[in-house]
Amino acid sequence: MNTFELNILASDKPFFKGPCESLIVPSLDGKYGILPHHSNMIIAVVPGKLVYVPLGQPKQEVAVSHGLAKVENNEVLVLVDSVERVEDIDAQRAIQAIKAAREALMQKRSIREYRIAQDQLDRAMNRLRLKGKTDFLKDRDKE
């Protein structure tokens, strides 16, 4: 079977390394699919759901934050700030992070602090989407 070598690295730890059958990366232009022998390229990764199929295993879905993916010579390197399995996501913690990030966005701060808060909000909202807790995201307008 055709495979490529996949290496997923978070800023604090290696997450996955091994042969892979396919990969779907969240990018600025939407979801980007990668199969064996893909042409060389670099992709900007945005917060979203990364899906990969390790050789001989079921599909894996994980939440990723900002980063990049490099495809070169049938090897894919995904470098992101954070990566989490869906089952490891704590929905209550994500809700608290959303509330804290929204509060930080409303305060008058520097551009840098604003961008950090926006990144935290994006990451927390992505975690809730992957966990299937979209009811909180809909209810936010009622607050």
C-alpha cells in the first residue's frame, strides 16, 4: 500500500510519527488533502480539525492550532502550537477559556495582547466544535 511518513509535532511534545495513508489539514483556503507522493509544498495551518489515517488503523481526528505543514519527498511534517485528541478535550475548560478570551478582547490593550486573546478564542472555539458542543457557541449571542 502507498504511504508517506507523517510527523506531527506540537510546541511542547511530539504527537505522532509513522506511516500514514492520508492527511487532511485545515488551511487558510479550507481543508487540504494530502496523499502519498504529493508534490512538495508548505501549507499554513489554522485552528481546526486535522484528520489522518495511520497505516492499518482507523481515521484519527485531532484539534490543532496555528502552525505549518511541509510536504517534501513523500514525508509530511506538521508543526503546530498545540494538538489534542478529541477525547482529551475538556469542554468546560474550553468554555471558560472562551469567556476569558472574550473578556480580554473587550479590554483596551496592545495589538499584541489583542492577537494573543484572539488566538486563544479561536483555539477554544475549535476545541468545542470538535467535541460537538456547538450549543454553547450558538447560545453566546443570547448573553
